[in-house]
Amino acid sequence: MIALRLRALADRAVTIELADQAGTEAAARVAAVGDAVAAAVAAGQLPGVRDVAGAFASVTVHYDCIETSQKQLVEALKALIAPLEPQTATTGRVWSLPCAYAGTHGPDLPELSAALGLDTAAIIERHSAVTYTVLALGFLPGLPFLGDLPADLARPRRSAPRARVPAGSVAIANRLCVIYPWDSPGGWHLVGRCPVPLFEIGRDQPALLAVGDRLRFRPVTDAELNDISRDLARGARSPETFLAT
Amino acid sequence: MAALHVLRPGARTLVQDMGFATGRGLGVPLCGVLDPETLLLLNALLDNPPGAAALELAMTAPVLQAVGGAVRIALGPGLAGRIRAETGEMRPIGPWQETTLAPRAVLELDRPERGAPALIGIGGGLDLPRILGSRSTCLAAGFGGLEGRALRAGDLLPVPDDATGAAGGRTLPPPPPLEGPIRVVPGPQDDSFGRAGLSRFLAAEWTLSPALDRMGARLAGPKLDFAPGRGADILSDGITPGAIQVPGNGQPIVLLADAQTTGGYAKIATVIRADLPRLARMMPGDTLCLAAVTVPEAEAAARARAADLRRAAATRRALMQDRVDEDALWRAALEGGMVDMTRPDHFPGALDDG
């Protein structure tokens, strides 16, 4: 594999660009490079590297310039990447996550309906018919970026971001879908609510989802959403029970 | 076990250390102190491991009482106040001075200079659980530190036992502050702005706007334009503290410790490691100028500054606490090691009564 570009974040990090657009192909390249760099760090082959994180089409390697120089690091990274192939094997898990679309859970559905020329039911049907791939985790702890949203649901981000998007919001923009694990500012269109906690710091793997996992949204009623929320809150149900069988 | 009892919490007092170094792959921001230089020096002064947790405050200081034992502390720059013993006796305390809070003694600090973020180091650090290798507070997701939140009145901060035996009374001359323009390396997306945009960015004087928090410092100045055919939006990629993103309004934001892990705005430049701590100590209304350097120049500056800090940490001076006027001591320490405090005749006026 060849890096398209290397971009320096001063003396702190290097971003390796592996594709020009987001999607499953880019994610396969990111996964291959991210895993290889992490393995090399674990094996002590990349001294000074502190952290490795993948985005849609790039991997950012954070380093300590007291222990290495960017020049040395970049040479080592290029050599490491050259023999790699994109990670095509779909080893991830498959999830079926409940999503309540009605009323207050999807406040942007009416506006989307007008902009897309689709009625609300058609938007929900299309949104829940897709098997998404987790393309990246980022922005907030455990937040999954899901692709690819069907082209006929694609809209640019809202021009005026909300100051507060409630935790659990399922939101779309362009060809992507996210689930907000935390209350946060946000500029995406809110279409529904998913009650499953995506990040619990006490777990061995705090993030529920991993890059490469696939998931579908299962439309649920308000009553069902309440039942599921209650069972999750009192520990009667674990998030793993939403793995598709 | 000794603890610090929070009598008053201060406006925003957080447990922080060097941050969650390995969480970005999960979307966990670095967090940690805004000023890692001061944390390193306070920990050296207190004989702590370099990354021991401290309290970072902003705007107003907490009022803390030692309970269940003695607690050693040291203050970073911008902080001063008094220690009130259980007997009611008061003694002054200033920055860069290790001292011991006897059991029941209360630390009462003045408002930090200009309200800027400041640090209280604690002997032995804090005995709180480590998450992802860190005791930092992640406010965005409510974990780490003390229950993932800012301190509240009534909180008890457990201090490890090994902190309670030392005598206290040492001081540390901080290295001279770095001055001049804040140095940046152009990129990672300086190509989104073209040569003209980058020149304008580097030539301008920028003012810190009131919207300043642990996530970012917004800069006000001339509107930056994007190169023809380019805009603010990029395919989201990795971020580090110091990266300067420019949203569609053309006004840059320097990302700080709590910044999100990825971002979708073009980043015109990145502040070098050596200069970020002093930027993180600035307040709204302060102005700054920028200068472009290369990556090797940035790395050389980081190594030089690290050597300064190591030297400062190594020159901390032992002083017999009961033989000195601590007020004179901290005023001397403030002067940045201009006097040799191991020699009585070089120390301003307080050793005659020993």
C-alpha cells in the first residue's frame, strides 16, 4: 500500500492519508495500516509512538519528539506500510440495534422529508434497510461513524448546529450516519434514538462497537424503547444481547 | 488515610494528569492538564512520578482542608494565599514552594492571577482509579478524575500514604518563560488556504476571544479566506492539541486538551509543543503573533525546552522549613532562582533568627 500523502501536525503527530473519500474501501486500508502500526508499537519497533488512531481515510500516529524524530518515524512508517494489502476480510461482529424514529426522537424527519421529497415512512424504511459498516470511531468516546447512508437520504450538515444533541440520538449527514453516545453539540440531522450504551468505561473494551463491525437499525415503538431502556438501566439486559444471531 | 476535604470547590477544579495517552482510537480525547510544563515541575518539586495527578483550577480557587493526616502540596504560577493551621495561625504560601498542610490545616488561595488556569500539585498525587492509564477527568463523557466531574463542596480526595511522611520546605526556581511569537508548523491542511491565506494568518495579530474553554481557544482577527475551490470542510481526520482549525467564518480555533479526537475543518497550522503551554495560560483579550517554523526546528525547540525543565527540576533546593521566613522564600522563588537559596548570605533577610 502507498500513502497518498503524509501531513505533519507540527512536532506531535503525522497523518497518513490512504484514500480520498470515506467508504468501506478506505476503511479497509485504514484498518490494515492502523493494525500494523499498533502491532509494531506493541513489538517495540516504533520507539516514541504514543497513540495510533484511524479516521475515515487516514491514520494519525502521535509521537513524542524527545524520543524520536518525525524524519525517522516517517521512514519507518513508509517501510511498514509498503507491503500491506487492504484488510478485506469482514471479521467484525453484526449488530441489530433498536431505533425509535417517531415524534420527538427524530425531530429533523419533517424537514428532511421536505428536502428529500420522501415521506417520513419512506425515510425510516430506507434508513433501517441498510447494513452499515463502522468506518471509524471518533469525535466523542465510542461514537461510531457508519457508512454508507443511501444516496437518496444524503443531505449536507445543518447550517446551524444545535448546542445540545441528546445522548442516544441517531443522526445523518452526507453519506454517513452516527449515534451520539453523549450529550454534545452537533450539526447532523436527528432521525431517531437508540437506547444502547455505546461506551462504558468499566468494561474491558469500553467502546461497544469496533471499526469493521456491521449493524442495522431495527425500528421500535415508543413502548418498546422504554422497555429496552429500563432493562438496560437495571442490568436485566446487556448490550451484547443486541448482537444479531 | 490522608485526604483533601473540599470546603469550597472553585469555579472549575478538575483532577488532571498527562491525559489519556492511548484513547484516541476509541474517540477518547487526550484531556489532561492544559499546562504540562507546570505539572512536570510541580511533580519534580514534590518528588512525585512525572505524571502524578494534580488539581487544575480556573477563575476561582478551591478551599481545601487536610484531613486524616498531613498532605504536602505545591502551587504553580499565578497562585498565592494562606495556610490556616487548626490553632488559627496563618502563614503565607506562594508558587514553587513545597509545604505541608498539617492535619486540619486549611489552604485558602486568592483568585488565580487573571483567573487563568493554574495547578495545585499534591505530594504522592491522588489515590483515584486509573482509567486508560490516566487519572484525568474527561468531562465530555463524564469519567475519570473524581466521578468524571469538577469538584464539589464536600468531596474527599484521597492522598496516598507515601505522601504523608516528608518534611516539606523545598523550592524550585522555574525556568525562564519562553517569549516572542507563538511558533507553528504550517499544515496539515495549509493547502486549503493557499499562500495568500497562510501569509495573512502568519502576519496578523490575533486576540483571544471570550469563548475560551478546555476544548479550544478561539482567535479573533482578519477573516481567513480559503484557496479557490476549497472550503472549510475536509474529510474528518486526526487532531492533536495545538492544531488550529478554521471553520467557515474564517476565524481560527486553537484546539486544546479536551478537543475532540477527529475534526472536519481544515487545519491551517499546528502550535509546536514547546509553545502550547504558554498559549494555554493566556486569557481572553490577550493578543498573540505567530511565526512559522519547520518540523525539525519545532523538534529542536521541544528538546531544548525539555532540557530547561530537567535542569530546573534538578536544581530544586532543600530548605529547613522551620528556619526561614516563608513569605520571603516565595518572593525569592518568584524571582526565578536569581538567588542561591542554599547560601544564607544570598537569601534575603530571614535566616538571622535561626
